[in-house]
Amino acid sequence: MIDSHCHLHDCPDPQATLERARRAGVSGLLVVGTHPESWQRQRSLEGVALAFGLHPWWVGPDWRSDLARLDLTGASAVGEIGLDRLKPHFELQLEAFQAQLELARDHQLPVALHVVKAHEAALPHLDRVRGVMHSYSGSREQLKAFLERGLYISFSPAVLRGGKKVEGAVKSVPLERLLVETDSPYQTAEPADLPRVVAEVARLRGQDPLQVAAATEENGRRLFGIF
Ligand SMILES: [Zn+2]
């Protein structure tokens, strides 16, 4: 299995956490960064793929000087980046988002997207990028627009809380665009929890968990070119 979005560097003991993930069958992890200090700590991890980006929660008036510190050497993706209507500085978020999409295009890297209550605002900027909508929370209708742009859709432990909207979305993603993640340590404790997400996504789709595990693993490899 591939955990397409986690923050291993924020887990209490990253090395032990990684070993538990491996024992749970998680063979690949994309470790996603959010701000300059996290990018530094990510660099000390071994055996995982890294993404670097300025998360919308960390975008403020100084976003340009923060972004100037972004080093994409060895990166498998740009992220996490995006728009979050529930947080301040939406106009600045949009500027930082556009700047980082441009970086991803220049470096020919996929993006890891965080979009909350801003799906309509994000859409027009997503041409000519490859990437994944992380912890998808939008409607089925919006989902169609993201799929049409070639994006992958990742489901997080939020699926374990249920709800009609997320269930509808889980069922509507073609298997070849599906990804799974833990978003640990935030939505669940650690990447070793991934099998629970896979099991619930499979149950909602009426598919075998092994099939979902294999397909999401292959999709992760294809999108990020790693693992
Ligand atoms: Zn995250």
C-alpha cells in the first residue's frame, strides 16, 4: 500500500513509526511539508518520498520570503499547497497557490492539493498540472470537474466518519484515479493505520480491499514516479 499523504516528520518517533507502517504493509509514503521549518525536518527522513510546499494555513504577508526558501531538490511533488476558505488571507493564499503551481509546472512535478470550501476558486488554476486532491471533501459534481482535469483523488480517515457526501465521492472515482492516505498524525495517529482506510474505501465501493490496495499503489507509483 502507498500512503499518498502523511506528515511523518510530525509524528513523535518517525523512525519507529515508519517501521510500524512497513510491518502494516505500507510500502511507500509521500511525506508532505507545510512550511520552511517542516521542510528542514523532512530532509532528515530516509526511505520515503518527499513533497515540499507552503500550506495555505501558513500563508501570511511574508509568504514570498518563505517561498524563497523552498528547495525542490529531490522532491517527488510540490505540496501541500492550495486554498482554504476557513483560514485567513484568502487573497494571499491564492497568490501563493498560483506561484507554487507555476513552480510545479517548471519542475514538471505533480502537486498535492489541500482545498477546503474553495473548490470553485481552485478549479480555474488547475490546467496543465498533474496531481492529487488530498482528503477529498467536495461534492460529487465538483469531483467530475477535477477528474476531467486529470487529477487523482485521495481519501483520508475522514471516510471512517461516514456521511453521504464522502460516500458519494468514494463511489464515483474511477479505480485508476483513486489514492488513499492517512494525513497522519492529524487525521489519524500514524501511517500504520492505512489498512483501515483501504478497508473502508473498499467496503463503500463494494470492492475487495486487496484490489483497492493494489490499484492505489500502482496509481501512486504512476503519479509520483516513485516507490
Ligand atoms: Zn496534510
